[in-house]
Amino acid sequence: MDITIAILLVAVGIVVGFITAKLTTKTTDVNQQEVAKSEQLEAELTQYKQDVEQHFSSSAELLNSMAQEYSKVYQHMAQAQQNLLPDSELIIKIPFKDVKEPSQVTETINEVELQALAANDILEAVNKQPNDYAAGSHGIINQVQATPADEKASA
């Protein structure tokens, strides 16, 4: 009997050990799947960051190239104007192209402020409520008493 109980306890131990191993293995598989998914998401995020960085660097290069080309076009137009229209008073102006002295910047700011004030005055004149009232009383609100002579004339 002792051997039977011992064999039975060993069999129960094996079954309990097998069930415990299966349960812990499933959580390990789930953990491994979660770790793999997390690593995949990190790799995608890193790739996205690299794509954004590459986009901004190429955009900066394109903008720099565009600015250089614009400068070349401006120089070409200015030179053509001087060659083709030497007596012309027309001047090609690009605001803030050249480095200006503080006095020139102040003058430009003052000009812009004056233009804004003039535009504001015009806007106020347009939006001003019209003066549609006449001087004196119309007699609509304060009715004038009719005299007996007026009554005979109207009859």
C-alpha cells in the first residue's frame, strides 16, 4: 500500500507539474509576443523619426537652393534693367534684401505704420454710422395742435 500511495503521489505531482509548466509557458509566450510587438513599434518609431529628420534636412536644402536661385534671378533682373533701361527711374526693390542700417529699418517701420494708420482712418470713415437725422423737429413725435382754421380748410 505504501508503494501504491507513493506511485499515486508521484503521478499527481507529475500532473500538477505539467499543468503548472503549461500555464507559465503560455504567459511566457504572451510576454515574448508583447516584447516582440514592443520592439517592432520601437523600430517603427525610430524609422519615423529618421524619415522626419531626413524630410526636414532635404526641405532645408531645397529652401536654401531656392533662395540662391532667387538671388541669381534678382541679380539677373537688376543687371538687365541697368543694361536695357539705363535712364529709367524704375528700381527693382526687394524689401530687406540688403543689410540695412538701423535708421533705414526705422524709416521703413515708420512708413508701414503711417500706411496702417491711413488705412485705419479710411476703414473708420467707411464703418462710421451715417448722419441721417435732420436738424430741428419733424413734428412726428410732438404733434402740433390743429387750429380751427386748419380744420375748416381741410373740410
